[in-house]
Amino acid sequence: QVQLVESGGGLVQPGGSLRLSCAASGSIFSINVMGWYRQAPGKERELVANINSGGRTNYGDFVKGRFTISRDNAKNTVYLQMNSLKPEDTAVYYCYAVRPSVPPTIYWGQGTQVTVSS
């Protein structure tokens, strides 16, 4: 019902920046929260940031102050501006969207690799 297409990952040096995009399509009515989780090999997924339809944001403690999430409701697209990237930010970043059903329904993007390395 909902498809999430994300882009913007790649290889960047420490201290560099990347901008991720996630575009939602399909049955997007009632989608509220959108954001990103990330997962590195051998580690559990962790919240990077999310934003609701009203523009309220939430960040993981380890990225707050470096990353900024924003949303263009007209384009059904969420953006994650990542600055001051560190090697420990290396992971696959998965866009997600939540429909506030009971229980909530979660949709996932295909993932985009972010590699921070010299």
C-alpha cells in the first residue's frame, strides 16, 4: 500500500555531509510519522530521527545537533541533512513511515548505505 523510496547515501569522509531523501507513494493517507532508523553489521537498529505530519521532530541522542530532519508534505518527502559525519555513523539507513492504526503499521524503505571513512 505504501512505498518508500530513499536516496542520498554514499561514501563521505569524516566531517562531511550527506542529505538523505525519502519519498512516499501509494496509499499514503493517514501516514503520520516518518523518519530513519539505521543498522550497522552486528548491531541492533537504532532511531536516527523522525518527524510527524505537524513538523514535530525527534532525534537519537547520538545525532542531535548534527542531523536535521525536515518534511515536505506536498511532496510526501522527508529529508535528513547529516553534517559532521563520524565513522560510527556508518550503517544502512532505512526510511520508515507509520500509519497510526492499532497496532501501528510500519512501512520500510529499501535502505541506503552511508559509509563514513577516510
